[in-house]
Amino acid sequence: MNLTPRERMIVVLLAKGYTDAAIAAKLDLSVRTIAYTLSSLMDRFGVSTRFQLGLRLGAEASTHPDDEGPDDDEPE
């Protein structure tokens, strides 16, 4: 899986159940940036829903050794 550190953090939060707005607030990005990134990832990995993206990439992204992802497990 080739994800940038930012993409990896977004996917981890998505897999944990965060909404676009919650991901944006957590990472200090705009909601539009989150939506664009998720749309781009869905196209890249051939999935049509956020749920499928989270299932496909979430577990792998959260266990990636060089990830310094978000530190809490609960969506805001």
C-alpha cells in the first residue's frame, strides 16, 4: 500500500468511524481537503464507498510501522 503519511492518518480515522468534519478538525485540515483525499483514494483503490475504503485500507494503515497516526481511538 502506497499512502502518504497524511493519507494514512485520514484512512485510520475513517476506519475508526470519524466523519469528514471530525477528521478535518483532528488533523487541522479543511473538510473539502478530506473529501477530496478520500475520493482520490477510492478511485485509486477501485472502491465506491467510504466503508469499502475503510475496510480495505484501515487495518493495514493502522498497523503500518512508520505511522505516527492519531493517538486516540474515539471519534469526536
